[in-house]
Amino acid sequence: MATEQQLSAIKGSKVLMVGAGGIGCELLKTLALSEFQDIHIIDMDTIEVSNLNRQFLFRQSHVGQSKAKVARDAVLKFRPNISITPYHANVKDPDFNVDFFKRFSVVLNGLDNLDARRHVNRLCLAAGVPLVESGTTGFLGQVTVHVKGRTECYECQPKPAPKTYPVCTITSTPSKFVHCIVWAKDLLFAKLFGDKNQENDLNVRSSDASGSSEPAEDVFEHKKDEDVEEYGRRIYDHVFGHNIEVALSNEDTWKKRNKPRPIYIKDVALAEVIQQNGNLDKVPVSTDPLSVSAMTTIGLKNPQDVWSLAENSRVFLEALKLFFLKRGKEIGNLSFDKDDQLAVEIVTAAANIRASSFGIPLHSLFEAKGIAGNIVHAVATTNAVIAGLIVIEAIKVLQDDVKNYRMTYCLEHPSRKMLLMPVEPFEPNKSCYVCSETPLTLEINTSRSKLRDFVEKIVKAKLGMSQPMIMHGHALLYEVGDGLEEDMATTYAANLEKVLAQLPSPVTGGTVIMVEDLQQELTCTINIKHREEFDGEKEPDGMILSGLTEALVQKNDEASKENGASTSNVSQTVSVEAEEDDELQILPAVSGLAGKKRKLPDNANSSNSDLSGVIDETKIPRKAIDREDSEAVVVLDGNGERKKKRGQ
Amino acid sequence: MNGEELTEQETALYDRQIRVWGVDAQRRLSKSHILVSGLTGTVVEFCKNIVLAGVGSLTLNDDRPVTTELLSANFLIPPDESVYREKPLADLCCDSLKDFNPMVRVSVQKGDLSSFDVQFFDKFDAVVVSSCSLNTKKSVNEKCRKSSKRVAFYSVDCRDSCGELFVDLQDYTYSKKKIDEMTECRLQFPSFEEAIAVPWRSLPGRLSKLYYAMRVIERFEELEGRKPGQTSAADLPNILNLRKELCEAHSLSESQIPDALIERLLAGTREFPPVCAIVGGILGQEVIKAISGKGDPIKNFFFFDAMVGKGVIEDIAKRDNEAEQFQIGCLEGCLEVD
């Protein structure tokens, strides 16, 4: 039960929740039960079937409706006398500006992506409003408190970034199933059904072919009179047979690697494939293009099964055919969507056929969908626990009880007997470019890179700004916004296409530029350093920003896989940002705490703690113990004792 | 458990959690039967969690009429007296929980928990009790143990901003993932009666103080014939006397059970909703683990105190030499990863 002081702080508060998903539903319920009276909630999403296993305020009949609005109505049923204001909108909308944020006593995040989290962090800093931030994945979760000047901000520590792969691994030398998925999704699928004008590295370049002329016609072009099935077989042979042969011709590549096996349709139980002719008639007519399924046509029912090479080949050909016959209009405009059944099927099948070539174990459609769609593991229980912890921290924040603020980690494997581990928050990072506004340095080729490259790759991708204004001294180089004069808009558009050194106010080595986001009220100072050459493979952006608590790429797949999925049948291969769920990929941050990492050899340990981002796990137990007073529930280091004995 | 596939509907609904615990665990869940008795806020949280997770059936037992106090941490019942005075607590919760997941059978079992026999508990895979007397707790635990198959027993109680969870999985075998392989582990759990009979002086010096405090209050309620939770700040002097007696009998320093902690536990007659969410969440996770037979279970107490923020596991069992060796052997096999 809350104390009198707590209750009066709760009742006098006005809180903003961002996110009405897995954490959000639990949080709204717990806030309402805890007697919060004035709650505002922002969520741009609508309800989906796969939400219903944990977002308990939603029912089947709500599918398609606004999460924020349905959540409000559901909570008012058991707490009719409180005020809940829903916004079915993106938190990045200009309406939610600093003045909007200033109206709240505390902001509570239950978000699903890094971008929005950074945005909210900046608005909270600018508005001087405390932020309680959270994330879960599977059985792991965390709650952190960010109060300007008192504790670190959300961006003081590096965050794990979506994993990227070297292009040549994807196009020529895959060694893991995820490489095959990326190839199937980002290259093959895009080539077959996406925008034809997009650059695409699907066809491997033969090292000595640079001199020879490009083939006159595009093999992927579906010729007018060509039979769809014939086209499918041609594509099959080209991508799984011919392209592998071309790759094999680069002998250097295969000196230290196992050679892949080209696969042609004639080698793969062709008889079975041909039998399927005419089956299309039996397919039930469906009006929803997203429910067309090659699996169903072929008679494969269980998405958990791992299909044979022959079955994958059948799915591939059937799916390709169905795209042309049933969804012809979309071809040329499609991009991969994990909720598009046929797209998932063709990507699964293609990835598996490629995996067969390279001797990589095949996977089920269910697993492939998880990897391709970056689906985050999620259960109701962890979200409920995390929501409870958020409310506990929020109440402390409302009481300004600084000395008792805690970051809390929800672990899967107890550490020092703890399943829920509180840690004192860290102080602000003095070199954080967000809350300390520390200058950054950019190495860039100022006579080759355009302002557009800088805006896209640095200002948007790295700095997370959405409404940037770029200044060199008093000269404005670029600006966005509704109120721009026409001539200024023209000038800025022209500037975008100019290389930095040729801008009206030239940007060269030694120049200092300022980038400001008016909505976030964040200004970054960037020192420009000219650099002539960049390594295309290692530095694909052609520019390097330093001094930022940079998003780090995951280096040690195996370690995180083991930590993340230890009670799961399903191995998680990619660490990526969630696209649809309310859960952050916090796994690297917590995995170290989860009890296994510290037993890894030192080198593995250090490569992994780079990603922990939020926290250096070696400090945690010490910090947790240091602040313990004798009245607290004391924790005995049972594991440590046993370890010592073993060490003797 | 073999060969039966989940329906398309189940696969779609449970997609995200199947990615956490696998298809096999989901199948076992859908065939499990759970009984809960004592619909406190914490138990209601637990019910929500396992109905969403997709257990086969959930049986609710609580004949109490609804009071505003019982509603304070309950999100299943609208606070409209004209609605809730008609039915007992379990019926109202049942109506609401049914809605959460049409694939789960939710029903009500009338009657007093202490009156049910072994055959009754035999129907369930897990039994969760809350706010029941010490005697009932012990006897239900024993009936679960006498059942022909293993019936997991849990008791959970929250006072003020503290929560206690007890787990008895008897002789329990489970699997856990170690690197990429599944390994089998085995644990022996004591019953509640056996656990609380362990002399305090033989327990580790830094054991959660909440454990002792809960035992003192539990004993007080038993001696006075009070219903669980039917205590107030006025009972403080008598409880402090009892604490003295018990500490002397167990040769434990009274400072291990601070006055301030006992005062808090007595004053907070209503549950604290964030703690209900946390303890109900942990309990949900434990029951899911026990049913699926996957992952290290809590052995055998879990404590959470919102003032401190830690969620701690304590292993409270009689340690004769043999048993101790067995346990450590197993723990090393299970917990240490080289």
C-alpha cells in the first residue's frame, strides 16, 4: 500500500506514457490501480493479433483500432473516475514539443525503438522533465531513471545498434542462416518485386568481369510472353545455380572456405515440382492479398517444420508464381513485410535453398520469419514486472527522492540470488553530446561528399534529428519546416546536391558547423576534418563521426545467442531493433548480468561488454553492495563462495 | 505431448511467446490445469498472466463477497456496487478473465479450501494459494504432495510494499539449456511445513529479514485465531513480544527482524499494486517454467520489498549432510557454465 506522502504525490501528478503496447498496457493498469489521476498516453500503433497474448487490454474485436484509445477505454472500466487522455499519434509529431512535455511531472517510456527513445530523451532534457525508461525481451527487462543533471541521460551510454553485415558476406560468402535471410530479403526479394531502379548487389561480380560488357538484358525481367512457371525456373537456375558458378570462379575466395554447391532445378526432385501444376484451382479465393499462401497450395501445413530442399524449391516456385498471378499489380513496388505471408514464404524458401548450397542448416518458416522480421520475443509476465518497477521509480521521482532512484534489471538467471537487481544510477556522462552538448568530430571528404550525404548519414542516422537546421557561423546551409520561404527552400534544395567544399559558405577541414533540432532543442557542434580516402568495406558511409556515444554493432553473436535464448528452442541470431513490438532489444545490456558472461574468457568478455551499453556489468554487484545499509535485505554471495572453493 | 500440433489460431496468437519458450512448452501449457484460491491483487495479476499465456484451464476459488478493500488492487471488477454485490469474488473475476483468452477454460470452484481432499487436488498441475491460514497452507501443501502425480504448490502473500512467494515442486526434474545443449537437472523441494521448521540459527546470517518477519506475523495470526491479514498497528506490542519469544527460542538476534519492518507489514492492510504486478509476474513465470519443465525454478522462497528494490531468492531447507551434498552437486551441474 502506498503511504500518505506517496499518495499525495501520486494524486497531484500528471504523467505522460509513451507507448501503449506490451509494457504500456501493464503500465496503464498499474498506474490506474495505484491511484494516478491524470494520465496521457501516446501511441501511433493499431492492434494486431500477435499483440493479444500479452497486451491484455485488447481483444480480438479490437484488431485494427488505436492502441492508445482502446487501452484508455479498457482501463476506465475498472477505474472510471480517473482522467486518461489518449493520442493516436507519433511521439515525434511536432505537436509534442517542449511545451507539451513541460506540462508533465514525469514521462514513462514503453517504446519499441531506439529512434523514438532518443527523441523522447531529448525532449525530456529540454523540458526538464524526469524520464523513466524501460525495455523487455523474453524474460529479461530493465527500468532506468533519467533526471537531468542528477543521473545519466538515455544517450550517455552507447546503445547496441542494429547488426549490419559486410556486403561480400551476404553476396558471396554466407556462413550463417541469417546471411541467407538478409540475401533473400534485401537482395533477391527486392530484385524480384521491388523498385527496379534501386541499386542491388544481387548478381555477384566476377573479379575479372569488370572489363567485359554487362549483359544486354536483365535476366530478372519477366518477358511478356514468358510462361510464369518457365520464368520461375529460369530465375531459380540463375540465382541458385549460375550465380554460384560465377562465385566459384573466384578461386581465391574458396582457398580457405568450403565451396558452395550450385543447385539447378533439374537436380531437385523436379518430378515433384511438376506435379504441382494445376493446383492453383484448388486454392480458396481470398480477397486479402496478404493471405495468399504457397504453403497452403502445396499442402505444407506446419510453419514449425523444417522443409527439405525439394519442399523449399516447391515453395519458392509456387510463391513466385502466385506473386505474378495473384499480386501482379504490386510487383515493382513491394518491400518485405513480415506480415505478408507470401513474402515470408518466398524469403524462407530462398534462404533455405541458398543455405543448402553453402552447407548451412535449414530453418523453419516460423524461425525464418522471426529473423527476417526482426521479431522480438515477448511475454506478459516480464512486461508486468517491468511495469510495476516503472511505477515504483515514478513515485520516487514524484517525491524527488533522488537518493533512492534505482535502475533495476530483471534477470533470467539469478545473479547473487537476485532475480530483480537494483543498481544506483550513474552520473551524467560529461562527454555526452546530448546532455552535455560536447562537440563532435567528423572525418569526411569535403570535396566529394554532398550536403545530402551529411544530412542523411550523420544528422538523421547518427544524431537522430528529424527537424535539423545546419549552420556554418551565421550562414544557414540547410533547414526544414513548414514555414520556409520559397526562395529559401530552393536554396536549401540546391545546397543538398552540392559537395561540402562548394557550399555558399564552404565547409572544409577545420570548419566548425552547428546542427540544431528545433523540436528537440538540441544543438550539436561538429568539427570537420577533411580526409581523402575511406575503406569502402569497413567505412561504407565514407565518413566517420567520433565523440559520440556511438551505437555499437554486435560482435559476438554466439554469446548473445546463448544468453538470450537459454530456455528457448528458438535461437535468436540477429540483434536488431524491434519493428513493431514495444520491447527494446536490451539483451546485450542485460545478458552480461544474466550470470553467464562473467565466466567467459576475458577477451570474449570485453568484446561483449562493449555492447552492454547501459552498464559495465563488473561494476554492478559492487555498486549494489556498496550502498547497502545494514537494515536492507542483505544478499549473500553464495555463488561467489562456491566459486572460490572451486578455485582453491 | 507428442505429435499434436498447435492450431493456426494458437500459432498466430502465441507467436511472440513461442519464440521465448518453444512449441513444446506451449503444448504443455495448453494441457495444464491450474487452481487458485484467495483472489488477492497479486493472484489476480497471476491469473491474467497465465490466461494470456494459454493454460488449459484455470479454476478460481474464493467465496468472499467483494469489499472495497478487496477491489483496491483488482482490475477485473468494475467498482460498481450494484454489479459486485450480486456475486462472490471468484464469480466476478471468472466473468472477466474468460474474456482475456477464449482458448482457456476459466471456472469457479465453490467451497472452503481446507475442505477439499487429495482427489480434488489431483486434478491440477499447479495450485496457488493466497491469504489462507497457516494450517490450511500446510494441509493443502500436504494434499498436493499425497497426490498420485506431482502437483506444484505455491503460496503468495503481499503486505504493504513487500511480497513473499513459496514454491514446492517436490522431487522435480527439468531441463535447461547449457550453451547449445539441453541438460537435465533435478531438485528436491521441502514442503512449507518442513521449510519453516528449519531452525533459524542454522539459516545463513544474511537471509532476507522479510522471511522472519512474515513468520512472526503468521504465527501471531495462528495463535490469535485471526484471519490472514486481519492485523493492525494495534497488535504491534503483542507481535513484538512474540518476536522476542521466537528469537530467543531460535537463538536469533531480534535485530534481524527490525521494528520498522514489522510496523510496515502491519500497517499496510491493502496491497500495493506495483508489488502485485511484480510478484504476480514472477509467480506467473514460475508456474510456466514448472509446467513446461524448462529453466531453473525458484527454490524455494522469493522476496520482494519495494523499499529496497531487490527481488531475492532464498533456499530454505533442512540441510543434513547428505541432502546438502546432493543439492550442491546438482546446483553446480545446473548453474555453473564453464
